[in-house]
Amino acid sequence: MKLVIVSGLSGSGKSIALETLEDAGYYCIDNLPVSLFESFIRQAVISNPGAFRKTAISIDARNQTASLEQFPLTLELADKFGIECQILFLQAETDTLLKRFSETRRRHPLTDSSHPLSEAIELERKLLEPVASRAHLLIDTSYTNIHQLRELIRGRLAAKQDHLMSLYFLSFGYKNGIPLDADFVFDARCLPNPHWEPSLRCKTGKDPEVIEFLANITEVQNYLEDVAALLQRWIPRFAAEDRSYLTAAIGCTGGQHRSVYLVEALAQCFRSASYDILVRHRDLN
């Protein structure tokens, strides 16, 4: 039995994640109380294993605090029954969540007379810490739209199904903040910036003119080789620890030129290896 536990902050995209898994053939259960997990596992594994071969369960902060604190025991139970369990945790920055709730006019499940929205969000982060700290795959959706989130979940979970490590190469601009879900973060702001070339300013790191400009700079190529060598050396060690997902993020000032070029070049370096490669340019216009 393959089990995906989907959790995360309200407004971060849990419903989208669950819908995407359902479309991929998973039997999905929304907001299963942790206290009922054992009963479900026994039913699924012992009574009707065929019907629950691929299952996704959503667990959120509507569970009682005591139940969430028992989450580690839940994972031990899954392991006892020989269940292949992966935890997907979705989060987003507080300002992003505040904006989303304002736009949709939905009520946060933890808001009440003593907890306004901003406090409810922080309370939820604290309540879900036992789940977040054990996540195999952490996704920050602050700068991710619905379609990008669907694509990311399909790609990363499909990679696990094929027993390939998923390498996610992400470019970003420091002026918009560092991605919170990256395993490696590399700073490319020390490299020559095509932005200061008038003919290249409106182009991106995917355009031939920018590629040629950066490819002919020795220090850019040295930087690329050093980052690739570090990842080639250490990714197998992560894989040996049964890690299925790894995110390498490269940032420059605006996320338009240097980081985009480097991410595309790194992805090309690793496509010949036995990895599932995903590429995203977070701040590319």
C-alpha cells in the first residue's frame, strides 16, 4: 500500500493537492481524524487491501491538539504494517495567506472571538509542527499558482512511484525573498549581471543572447561547474538516506537572468543521470 499524507496550513493548497492525487488514481480522504487512523489502516490493509493500494489522507489543524501530538505514533503504526508512507506538507508566508483569505472571504478554521486571522495562522503553524517536522516533501506555495502546484505535485509524486529521486531546480530573485522549501540555496549575485547591458535588460536567461553572454564569462562557468560538482557529490548521499526529493535553488537579484541561466544549465547537466528533473523560474516575468 502506498500512502500519501497531505497536510499544511489553511489556504496553502491542500485541497488542490488532494484533487491532483485523486486525478492520479489515489483513493482520497479529506480531514481524517488522527484518532481514527489506526482503524482505517487495519481496514485498508487487512480487510480490503486492493481498494486502497494508492491512498491519500488529508490531516489538518481541525484535529484536536492531543491527536496531532500523537502523529509520530501514527507513523510508527504505518511502518508496522509495512505501508510506504510519504508526508506532503504545504505552507505559505503569512502575508500571502492573509491576502488569499481576504480575496476568497473564507473563514479560517481556527478563527474565533479570541483569535483574529493573523493569530489563527500562527496558531495553526504551531499545532501542525509535529506533522511539518516529519514531512518528506515541503512545498512553499507563496509564489505558486494553482496550475504550477498541480504540475509540481504530479511530477514529484510520480517520480517516487517510478523509484527515481526528484531533483527540483528553482531560480528566484532575492528581492522577492528566499524560497523556504529549498534544500540547497546558491547565491549568484556575485556574477556579472546582464541587466547592465542595455540590449539584454529586457531579455531573460532563456534567451540566446543572454545565454551566449553568460556562457562566455569564465567566472560564470566556474561557478556552474562548482555547483554541479557539489550536487553530483552529495545527491547520492541523500538518496542513500532514502530521500526522494531534493530542491536546489539559485538566486540572483531579480530572478531574470543569471539564476535562470544557471538553473537551465544545471538541469541539462543532470538530465542524463537517473533522476526525475523539474525546473521552475519563480520570478521570471
